Amino acid sequence: MNLAAAPHGFLSPTGVEIAFLLVGIVTFAAALVTVTTRQLVHAALWLVVALGGLAVEYLLLTAEFIAWVQVLVYVGAVVVLLLFGLMLTKAPIGRSPDADSGNRWAALTVAAAAAGALVWVVVDAFRTTWIDLDGPAAGTTRVTGESLFRNWVLPFEALSVLLLAALVGAIVLSRKAKADTAGAPAKEGAR
């Protein structure tokens, strides 16, 4: 039995598995920086890194369609919408002390509990599921499209309406603030 024909095991990872682990660590670190930074613009930019890392993970799992959807929808649309919202509402660029409510420990406790519950539910749901890597591809574009437009079309459309409402709300808030500041000097000058 030669080395090439030896069975693949946990202690002999392939290059793809090592790359998957390294990209996962970078993605996790970017996600941590996203939620711990006190600068809103930096948080949005670190979110781009985290979402881009997820796209790379999808590429390593040979789910090219999902990877490009991740890049186009999340990195290309959601983060741009977030940055436009920050610009339109004139959010502070530097550190924002009023964005920190002082409930970090409560938030950390809730986040840890939610993460634990999510891991438990996923492990419990897929405990006996095995993926046949040598069989036909199950994550093709056709299968994904059928699942998306049969089972997930309503949540997909609800999310798009929610994002549109957030953009319209940011525009309304920025115009209201401009109207208030434009009207204030005129009232003072009339006195």
C-alpha cells in the first residue's frame, strides 16, 4: 500500500482542509473585531472581511454559486447599504461613546448563550447526517435555485423589502436633520 492510496484521516489533513481552517480563523477574528470595535465605519469594513472570508469558505467547499451570491448580495449590497446609511445619517466617524450602553457583560452572556444554543441545535440536527463526497454533487446551481425559489422565496423577498425600508429610513432621517438645521438660523434671524 503506497502513501497516495492510504486512507485520509483526521491526523493527515489535506491542503484544502488546512486552508479552510486558516480562513475560518481569520473570518472568526474579523467577526470578533466587527462586534468589539467602537468605530462604526471600522466595524462595517471588518464586516466586509468576515463576509468575504465566508465566501472563500464556500469556494473551498466547492459551492461556487453560493460563494458568488455571498459576495454580490452581502458584501456588495448589504455592506454598501450599511455604509450609505452611516453616511446619510451623519454617524460619527471616530469613537462613539454614546454607542456603548455599558451592558457589555449582559450582551456577552446573551451572545454566548445564543451561540451555544445554535451549536447544540446544529449538532443535534446533523448528528447522523453523512455527506457522500464521491456521489453526485448535491449543491449544484439548479438544486440551490429550486430550493431558493420554492421554499425560501418569501423570506428572501421580505429581506429585500426590509433592506429597502432601512435605506429609505436613512434618507428620511438625513433629510429631516437637514431641514431642522436649515430652518433654525432663519427663525433666529427673524427675532
